Amino acid sequence: MTYARDHHYSVVAIDNLPGAHPLESFVLPRRAILLFGQEGSGLSADAREAVDTVCSIAQFGSTRSINAGVAAGIAMHAWIRRHALS
Ligand SMILES: C[S@@+](CC[C@H](N)C(=O)[O-])C[C@H]1O[C@@H](n2cnc3c(N)ncnc32)[C@H](O)[C@@H]1O
């Protein structure tokens, strides 16, 4: 977190926590560090407190969460769509 602050990055956690911003409508900052949780336990309490914001990925159906690798691909592609193509 010190590195992020010192280098002017926002740390954006990606997790399906209560109160998270929907990734589909959230504008990811260009200078973003994306943080993902562990399979099973998700983000630690310390990580939840340290990040600047949390974004969730919409799901359809009864599955509570997708795996971290899938979530990472979706979130990184959201950043690419916003910042890397123009
Ligand atoms: C399998 S999930 C486990 C924790 C999750 N909070 C849960 O309810 O089961 C592992 C990681 O994948 C990511 N992830 C899974 N589903 C997600 C979703 N719908 N939105 C955002 N991130 C998600 C998060 O980084 C999460 O910490």
C-alpha cells in the first residue's frame, strides 16, 4: 500500500463484498492496482481496510462467486477497454 500511495496508484479490490461498486458501471482509474482475494477465504480483513475501493462483478444464477482467475481476466479486460484502446 505504501508503494501505491508513493507512486499515485489507487488500489481497487475486486470482490463480491456488500457495498462494492458494480465493475460494469465503475470507471477504473488509469493508475490502478487491482487486488484479488484468495480462493475460498477471499480478501483478508486487513486488505479490505487498506484498499481505496471495492468492485464486484455481476453474476447470473445461483453460484456465489467465480474463481479468482476468471475474476482477474474480467477485471483486467475492463481496464483495457477503458484505458488501453484509445
Ligand atoms: C472464489 S472467490 C472467494 C471469496 C468470495 N468473496 C466468496 O464469496 O466466495 C475468490 C476471489 O475471486 C474474486 N471474485 C470471485 N467472484 C467475484 C465477483 N462476483 N466479483 C468480484 N470478484 C470476485 C475475488 O477476488 C475473490 O476474493
